[in-house]
Amino acid sequence: MGEAERGQGIITPMFEIVFLGTSASAPSARRGLSAQIVKHDEFRFLIDCGEGTQRQILQSGLGFKHLNHILVTHGHLDHILGLAGLLSTFMRWETIDELNIYSGRWALDRIHDLLYGVVLRGAQPPLKLQMHEILPGVFFEADDFTITAFPVHHRGSECLGFKFEEKSHRPFLPENAEELGVPPGPQRRDLVNGKVITLADGRRVRPDEVLGPLKPGVRFVHVGDAGRTEDLVEACRQADALVIESTYLESEAEMARQFSHLTVKQAAELAVEAGVRQLILTHISRRYREKDVLSEAQALFSNVSVARDFDVYQIKQSFDVLEAASSPARLRRERPY
Ligand SMILES: [Zn+2]
Ligand SMILES: [Zn+2]
């Protein structure tokens, strides 16, 4: 997205999350295993790829186009087994010519065994398959956003969370341009791109005169399976949205601790402490009713929802969220639950 388009309000800066699988450990009749796609402009990032993900992708209507970046939080089977089926399909259909998989070392080793040991067995992948071991820090950078990995404590080593962050920018102020007599079109674009322009009547206009103060970009944080939250506060600080696992209710906190998972209460407390604006819970256990999960969270943090498969969330900048408070951020398909 160009600054000019953003400045003139043609495109709203945002990330869109499409949930494909929201169940913990094993699928249920209504929930598939962990998988979600984050969209930003033409970019598509699949985060985790539990068994059955490829069918969920088709059912969501997104299809496989542009799906060449896969980020994996950790190496447990409920987050990676779908990679085998996905690669098998890509081998037949050849719809993708390059596939990049990003994760910590432990998960990457297991994914390597799955893809090269089971799926390929010595055959050459018919696409450019690249496995990227990532460490905490920025590992993906585009013109207007970055993705940063951060450590997450869970069973297994090198588990990661991901922060998607639009670069900060100075918004274009159309009312100032209007007042100065800058016509819509290329001259406004030049100003947004930092160039001084000369109007038809000879007056010069500087970018400073039509750009507002620096605004932070949209921040969206995804945390997969996690056993504690105290080391996540900084990574989640002031996020416009936080997606995080909440496998257990507080009544089973001991079991959560034993299996290194979070309770709903812990996830909600993290949202409060980190000052996030919207909390979306996923990795939901079959043992609970959705309304019980929701009410435990709402007792601490009001702007919370429990993701369902095929839910779509648009994560916008905080001022957009406030302006759009009357329109639901979640676009949910009409499905009987
Ligand atoms: Zn899991
Ligand atoms: Zn796990």
C-alpha cells in the first residue's frame, strides 16, 4: 500500500485474520486443529498448520494463491501435521512455486523429518521449498510492516510468538491540502513521499504542511501454546489485538500448569497487564462450553471473543477501532452453533 493511498483514505491500514482451526490438541466436530491466515495487502501468512488445514483453507474461500509463507509457533503435532498434506497437494497441483517455512530449530527439525522423510522420501520438491530457522527478532520485513518473533515458554524448546507491526507513518491531512489548494492527484502523492511541490500559481508546499504527527502502525500479536505469561507482557504491550491460546478454565489450573498451557484467566490477565485493545482466544478445549470460556475472560477483560473456525477479524489502528465501534470487528458466517 502506498502512502498516498493511505493518506487519501482509499485503503485502511489493517491486518485481517482468518481462523481455520481453533481446537486444542484434537479436533472436535466444530473445530479444526490450529491454523490461521493473516492477510495484509497481497501477503498471506499461514500460522501453524494442524491436520486438516488444507480443506479448511478451501472451505474458507481463500484458496492457495499467494500462500507461500508459513510461520510455525512450535513443533507439536496438532500444529504441524497438516504441512504433509499441504505439500502433497502442492506437489500435484503445482499452484505454488515457492514455499517458505519459518520456525524455531526444534519445530523445524520435526517438520524436516515429516516433509523430507515421509512426504518426499528422496524426491525433489517440485517447488522451491525453503526452511528458515528463526531466532527472536525481526525475521520478515516488507515495505510497510515487519514480523518479529519472540520466545514463548511451552513444552519443547525454541517455541515462538509472532508480532505483526505496521511501520509508523505520518498520516496525510486532506483538509490541509485543500486549504493550501493542492489538487487531488500526483502532487499530493509527491508530498506524501516527502517531496516539496510547486503549485500552478508558483507557490511551494512542503510535506510538513500536509502531514500529521507520526502515528504508530497497527500491531497484532499471535501467541500459540504457552505455559506462562509473565515473559509475554512486553511483546504484547499495546497490541491492537492479541490472539492467544486458552486451553483450560481456571478450575483446572493445575492441569494447565502440568501440560504447560494457559487458563482463560491467565490470558485475560495478560491482556489487561499489557494494555491490549482486543483479545481473541483460541486453542479451545473440547471439554468446555464456549460461553464458560467467554464469561471467565469477560470477568477481567471486556473486549474479548472466542474464535471459531472461519471467523474473520479485521485489526485496525486504535483510532479506527474506536470510530468503528458500532460495527462488529468480527465477521462471522451464519453457522448454527
Ligand atoms: Zn497445541
Ligand atoms: Zn503445544
